Amino acid sequence: MRADRLWMNARIATMAADQPGLGAIEKAAIACKSGVICWIGPMSEVPGALTAAATDDCAGRWITPGLINCHTHLIYSGQQAHAFEMSLSGADDGEIARAGHGPWSIVEATRAATIGQLVFQATRRLDVLIADGVTTVESKSGFGFDLWTEQKQLEAARLLPSRRDITLVATYLAAMVEPPGASGDVAAQTDRVCKEMIPRLAAAGLADSVDVVMGDRTFSAGQTARIFDAAVAAGLPVMLHADQLSHSHGADLAAQYRALSAAHLDYADENGAAALARAGTVAVLLPATSYFNRAQQMPPVKHLRAAGTRLAIAADGSPSAPLLSPLLAMNMAAVLFRLTVEECLLGVTRHAAAALGRAAHIGTLETGKACDLAIWDIERPADLVHRIGPSPLHARIWQGLG
Ligand SMILES: [Zn+2]
């Protein structure tokens, strides 16, 4: 067996489901052929016939799967720092909107931006994720509301892998923000999403999945179900922003449609948690949102855990919660939600892969899976969750490259 590359003398957290805990292997080696893991195990068991074109001595460093950030809003123009500044000085949402700095300003700036500008801005955000060892990222549209802008955002997403070595999953997000002084017509928007946007974006191959922001000010349960029906008809899997600001049975609806993931879930209840587990839908926790909102209501981790729902964690990178570090997201999930180190690491590897429907290819270090690695200067995996500050990333390997 001739590998392209062999990493020796490592400590490896495989995150494999058939091994306990992190699936740790001390004094381990991992070999790559054509971008795929061709051998992994203890160095004492490396086959005598295994040779490699290049060998790296990891000097006892830890290797985890390349991190997967399974929920982001990477592609938009504008920023919300002015709104943040005004809110800290006591302004309310109405005053911020009337001053031109509310969420609608992101829609206007994104509509005005060229694809080149969106790609440039998103690449800068992507570089922050990459510095934390991210090898797969999901990116949502959702700041245009019209076909042209949503298409432009998704085209920009499709261009990112030509700028950086990254696996990118593009999601069309149906969202709604009302223009200042006007009220949006959500029913008419639902029609446009179902009859125009999803069929066209799917036919153009621009979306891998469809997400909906369900809530009091956006789409109702009935409207969300219609959008999900349109996505299913177009052959696309669905995701949901669910139960973020109130208990609206979003988790139940996501489960009913066997959504890949349901995100936020701050107000989901025990029944919703159980429904997600039965459907195999991954719960995506976004602790930066809870942090920025100084949320009193936290996701029902106790119920999700008891039900056996898989938990993923993401840095959402949205204009209002612009965190782009999955390491800090893990720390926040541990501190705010009391997730364990094992739950945190599963949340950015194996369970994040499941949240994107890619579990067969990424998320664990096993023979036959993509050779996406993060190599860390740490003493133990808990360092990745505990520390705040510069990334301890030593090297990042994407499909054997890096
Ligand atoms: Zn989101």
C-alpha cells in the first residue's frame, strides 16, 4: 500500500461512533491516499507494507477531524456595529431602524453589493473560520428576499471553494425582515418562495438545502410547512430556525419533515426534543446568539440529552451575532449551556456532519472518509473547549492537502 502522506506520532481523537468517548488513540498514525483516509490506528499496528510519499512527525500533537461549522450566515454586506452601539446607549429597535441601522440596512447593502464584493467579504470571514481548523462550512443566503439577491448570495457561496480549500454547503434561507415604517406581506412572500425561488434556485443547482426562519415576525407554522413541501418537491432537504424567541412547535414541525437540523430551540420543550430524536434531526445550538441577547431562556439541553437528540454547535457569523470561531462557540456552549467536552467536540465534528447530511463522508477519522484534519498544539482535547484566545491550531489538512 502506497499512501500520499502519513502522519506519525500523533494522539488522535477519531470521534467515531463505534468507539467510546472521543475515540482517542495514543501513539497513532493516519495515512491518506487521493484525499481519503486509507489507514488509521496505533503506530504499533502500522502495516509493514504501508509506505508514503511524504511523512509528518506530529511530535505527540492531537489530531481531530477538521471542524465542521454547520450553520452560518457568511454572505452579506453591511454590518450591525452601529445598531449595537445605539442599543448600548439605550436606543430601542424602532429608533435604530429609523436611523437606518436596523436589520433592513443589511438587506439594502446586500442588494446593492456585487458578487465580487460579497465573495471578498465572505472570504475574510471564511479565513477566520479556517484559522480555527474548519474544513467544512455551511453558508445560508437570506438577506435579499428577492430572487436576484438570493441567487447572487448563493452564487457567491459557490465561488468560495475556488478561493480557499474548503467544503461548502449552500443553503437557501427563507427569512423576512420588515422595512422600517412598512409591514411585510409574509403570505405573498410565502407564495414567491414556493412558486418562484425554490424551483428556480434548485433547477440552477445553487442550493443544497432549504432553511426557514419560523417565528412571530416571519413565517408561521403553516407557511413553513408550505415552503418545506416546495423544497421536498424540488428534491432538497430542509432545516429550520425553530423556537428561538417563543414556543411555536418548530421542533415538532422540523421532526415531521425529517429536517436535517433544527437550530436555536431556546423555547423548545420536552416533546419537541423527543420528536427531534425520533426523526434523527440534529439540534444545532448557537450560543453566540444567547450571549449577544443576554438570553434568560436557554435551549432545553436536559431534555435533548435525555431524548438522545444529537447536538451540534456552530458559530453563526450573522450580522447580529458575528462570531466566527467554533472554538469560542464550544466554550460558550460549555459555559452557558453546560455541555460536556465530549458533547462540544461531537458538536463540531460527527454531529455537525449529520446536521449537513454528510455523515458518510466527513466528521470522523475512519478509513474511507475524507482526510480532513485539524492538528493542535494542546495537552488534551479539553483545551479546545476551555481556552479563550489565539487558536492553538498547528496545521489544517483538507482532503489531504495543507
Ligand atoms: Zn441562523
